[in-house]
Amino acid sequence: MKSPIETIQHILKFCQLMIALLWIYQGLIPKLFFQATGEQYVWQQLYVPTIYIPWMISLSGIAEIIFGGLFLWITHQYLHWLSIFSLTGLLALILFIYPEQTYQAFNPVVMNVGLASLSIIALCCIRTLHEARPE
């Protein structure tokens, strides 16, 4: 039978893995592999010259892959807070420049809120594990 601490450690590892996979997926599929039209639209609305948009999409995809990869090796509250703030900022940006995207079948609200929720769960696990350490 597993102790409560072991269970919390497993929950934290699962959250870390899922957060990593989702960030990596978001960087790889719609940005590096396919350069989705929605991604292009966002950069156009930010007045990036058309010639640079593919580069910006690729760079943002690489940044998301690297950021996601950090969750595979680093378990720290600051990484989760950065993820939460980044997701909140990205969602606010989308709400401002591309609100039609928010009511589509697969939309950034679902992804960002779900991903931020995993980080909140991870933060609770990190705090609990920290408090459970013998002094």
C-alpha cells in the first residue's frame, strides 16, 4: 500500500509529464509541423511583416518545446507560476485579437485553463511535499 506522500509524488509526476507533453505538442504540431492559419493570423494582428511570420511561428514553437521540456527535468514552483502567467497572458491576447477562436470546438480556453489547472495541482503537490519534509 502506498503512503499518502508517495501518492502525491505520483500525482506531481503525472502533472509534470502531461504539462510537458501539452506544451511540446502545442509547439510541435500547430507551429513547426503545420504552421496553422490561426497562428499566422495572430502574428498578422501583431503587425509582424508577412515575410517574418513563418520564422516567428517556428521560433515560438521552439520556445514552447523547450519550455515543455523543462517540465520533464525540473520540478519547481517558479516553473509552474511562469506557465500559469504565460497561459493567462496568451489567453488574454487571443481574447483581444482573435475572440472568434474562443468558441470553436478546439479552442485556447480549454487548453489554457486545463494546462493552468494541472500547474495549480502540481503547485499544491509541491507545497504538500515541502511541508512533509522532516526538519
